Amino acid sequence: MTVPQATLSNGSKTVVFQGMAHIGSEGFYKSVVYDLESALNDGYVLYYEGVMGSKDGDEWFNQHLAGGGDLNTNYQMLSEVCGLNFQLDYFGLLTADRTLHPERHISADVTTADMMHEYDRLMQSDPVFAASQTPATTQATTEPTTSGGGGATTMIGWLQQGSPQLRALAGTVCRGFISLELGKKAAPEEMDKVIVDFRNRKLADRILSDTNQKIYITYGAGHLPGLLALLEASDASWTMKSLKWLRPVVAPEDLDGKL
């Protein structure tokens, strides 16, 4: 699995898009934080991904998108089982600058209420979307749910209590599985209209209206194609100036073995 680091520009405004993964290797996150610190020194403002909670939308978000649990908690537990790291643990290294210069650190995502309202709009205006959601909605309201993500959370808890040998084996398998899964190109789903397309539109609008001319974005890697297409649609001079790839999950540097 690889994630992109792309530089986009229309000649006057420059956007660096750093594709992210929720869990990965320590070296990857340290390199990202180093790049963010360098970007701050070069006059960039930082945009962060992260759907923000709201009183009106949190319950809907947990039911429809978080499996009844807290996503960050689940990612944290999964990172521990896999012997990997959770991305938010490393953004804390920027806390000092965020405290001194809050205007340079921008939460650039939508709220849970925003997503709920977009979902409701599509349910009324998009028959294909509505048809794709109705069975899931009926099932969710008639079948009991397990708090905290169901089977995945149960499995993680079991592995956390296992022997060191079991945890080591689980970590190896987990890292390989995550690399394969995150590297796949997922088939588009109707819910992507809310999870990806809607958030891309809001992100593009924010970039275009921002008076800052240098923006550095840390966002899910899958958002880049749609974001670039929206920028190009607004102004044909937007183009990708450079692109390189990083690997968020790598093999551990220290390996154990016996002859």
C-alpha cells in the first residue's frame, strides 16, 4: 500500500496534499510531522481531516458510519493489536505551535450534522441512493447492535489478552492484511456520495475561498482524485505539479528469529 503526496497549483495558490492512513508505522508518521513542521516554517497553513462532532449529528453518525462505537477508539485498539501506530498520537507533536498560532491549524472537515443533512437530502432527491440505503436502515432499526463495533471489537479484546506469542503472530498477520486491504481500489458505493464526494466539495470550497496562498492538507488518500477534479472544474489552471508515493505500513526494523 502507498499513499500520495501531491503538489497542486493554479499559479497563484499552492496546495500540498499528503495522503494519510488512520494507522501505520511510526516512521511514516514521524516523516509526515517533519514535513508539516517544515511547511509551517515556509508559511503554509495546515488543514486537518477529522469529522467534527455535533449534538444533532453524533447519534446518526455512530449508527450509520461508526458501527455503533467510537471510530478513534477502534483505530487505537487496532493499532495496538497490529503493532502499529495511530495517526492522532503523532499530531500531538504540533500542539505547541497550534497553541501559539491557532490560525495556522485548521480543522477542514465537516461536522456529523453536515453529513446527516447531506444524507437526508440524498434520501429525498436521489432514488438510487435511497434504494441502496433502505434495507440497511430497516435492518439497523429492527436488529440489536453491539456497542463498540461488534465482532471486530470482540476480536481485538481477545487478542489484547492473549499470550505474547499470540499477539506477535496477530500483529504480523494484521500488518499484512492492512497493507493488502488499504492498497485495494474499492468499488464505489452509494454511501461514498456522503463520505467522500460531499466532503470533497466542502474541502474544495474551503481551499478556493481561503485567502492563504499556501495550504498543506493531511487527508485520506482516497480524496485526492475527486478534490483535484473539483479544483480543475472551478479553474482549468489547477494542475498537479508533482507527485510522490509513501508507504504508511512497513516491516519492523527489528525482527526476531531462531536457527
